Amino acid sequence: MARTNLEDLFQLKCLLNNLDIKLAARVENGVKQLVALVLKTGDIVLYYTYGELPSVVRRIPWFTGKTKEVQAICFDNTATWLLTVSLDGSLYILPALSLVDRKQKVDCKWSLNDVTHFPKHSQAPESKPQCIVWWQTLDCNQNALVGYENGAIGLISLTDGRCLGVCSVSEDISKLYLCQDNSLDCVSLLVSCIKPIMCKTKVNT
């Protein structure tokens, strides 16, 4: 069987350079694509494409101070909002789509002119946050699932910032993956740990 060169399958194109990247997240919805980069300086860079239109790049200054360092990021599935969790456990929602494309219609669940801030809830785990995923339920409730260094997983409401519940695994968590079918009837959470194990739990919708 003949070998296929990668160059025959993919076209590599430099989008951004001279950036010292700490974290990255990407989302695609229809012809919209958004990439968020958290730099080691703390700033956030958004890279946006809409169909064949020219791409847009926006750099967003972030808070100063160690406790506000971004530990994890994710988008909602509509490619509209960017969710971050900081070292102190607080959550921030950025109007990512509005920052790069004012022509797009946005359901204004959160502020379009500033970040929406939810301080760490008193019932949230006392540990360093490691990862985060956005979860919209069948009832359109907006929640965050946050994985912590000590193995805890917190369910945080993105309506009022309350901690709705906590569960845990036996190892330190490195990554969370939300898996669901097209009907959203079956939702599972895959938990990747720092040690080479992976756990799966069913999430009630």
C-alpha cells in the first residue's frame, strides 16, 4: 500500500505567530469558527472566521494578580460565549462572538458589554480548578462542570453562580469531556485523571 504524505491531505497555514500560549479552546457552529488562546501574559486572544469572510483577531487584556490567572476555558456550543475559571475558583463569561462580530444576533443571557462574574461559591470545592466544560440541559439550563486538582467535580449554575452539587473521583483530574447523543437524552461525563486512568459517569439531564 502506497504511503500518503500529510501534505497531500492537509494544508498547513500559519494563523498567528509570536504568541506564548498557555491554553486553547475551539468551537464551530455552522459557518462560524472561534478559537480562544490564553497567553502566558494573561491576555486572551480571539480568532474568528465566518465562512469566506476575512478572519478577525481580537486581543483582550485580562486582570492582573495571581488569583485571577485563567486555569481553564471552554465555549458554549453556539459559539457565542467563552467561559473561564480562575485560580481563585471564580467564573467569568465573555461575550466572545460580540467582541469579534457585532452584526451577529445574540441571545443576551449575559452582558454583551463586559464580562459576567460569578465569585467562587461557598459550597464549591476548596481546591485548584483544572478544567471546565459548558453543559446545557434539555431544559436549557446553563451550567459549568469544573474539575479540580483533588478529584472533585463541581456543578455550577451559570445563572446565579450557585454550586448545585459536588462529586469526586479517587485521582487528581486533568480533563473533562461531555459526551451526548443528538437528542441529548443520554449525557455522559468522561473524566481524565493525571494518573493514566479514565472514569465515565452518566449525567442526569
